[in-house]
Amino acid sequence: MAETSSTVAGSPARRSLLAPARRWPTWLALGVVVLSVLDMGDARGQAMIVFLAALIYLGTAVLDRPGAVWVLFGASVVAVTLLKVLGLDLWPALVGGAVSIAVLGVVGGLLRRPRLAAAQVPAMLVFGGLSLLALSLSPQVGGYLVAAALLGHASLDVIVWRANKVVARSMAEFCMVLDFTLGAAIIVIVS
């Protein structure tokens, strides 16, 4: 009796061969960490990653479309790259965007939605505030604060990943690995 393609595709051997491919968010995150560490002069520069992570989660919560998170991620990469190419200061645009999205969320009723979605407003305030504060501190202290913020956001990523709410699970996995690994790397580098 010949095996059908669905039987072969579902076989344990086939699933184990495909397992690394299903972890693409993890591999992508580790690649970003390597690039970030190789390009890192002052660890405070990584504050933008924490800020953008919180901003993308907030934007996705406001839209109430978890799948839109990758579009927002792509748009943020393009926007940051464009601002850098033009030689413009990124932070006023980031802060203005965060304030605008938070106001849209509050006015649109985000705080009355399920707790994990509503928590993105205070998460933006906390992680955004820590990011900005880190920039005003010495490189070592600011680096430790960025690392702490990354590790804190990684714990939010775990909660979001387990609940499978707010953002696509693939983004929560990507962000969890990125935040934790980069936070730990910063602690090692700054020490």
C-alpha cells in the first residue's frame, strides 16, 4: 500500500526536518542581535529597539489586528532608515508617533478592551520613558538601563506569546528572543 502525500508530510521524520524552519522568528531575531552587537558602540543606542518594540505593540493593539504587526514592523524599519539617510533626529519623530498612537488608542477605547491589549498604553509609557531616560545617563548606567528595559519587554513578550493575543505569535517569538538575547549581551558588553 502506497503512502499518501499527507501521510508522508505528517510523518515524524518530515516534521523534525521542518522544525528549524518553523523557528524562523528565532533565527531572524538572533541575526538582528548579531548585527546589533557588531554595530554597537554605545549600548544606549539600542534604546531605539525597546522604544520601537513598545510602539509596534501599541500600534497593533490600537488596530486590533494582530497580523498587522509585521506590516508595522516593516514600516518602522523603513521609517527609521529614511530618517537616518536624511540625517534627521529620530527621537522627536518616534516620541511624536508614540504620543499620537497612544492618544488614538485611548480615544478609541483601547483602555476598555481586554487587559493585555489595554496594557500596551502603560507599557509604551514605561518602556518609552526608560529608553529616553537611558539616553540622558552615562554610557555604562544608560547601557544597563537599556538592558533592563529589554529584559522587561522580553517578559511582556513571553506573556503575549503564551496568550497568543495582541500581536502575531511569530512577532512575539521574534521580539522575545531579540529582547532577551540583546539585553543579556548588553550586560556582558557594558560590564
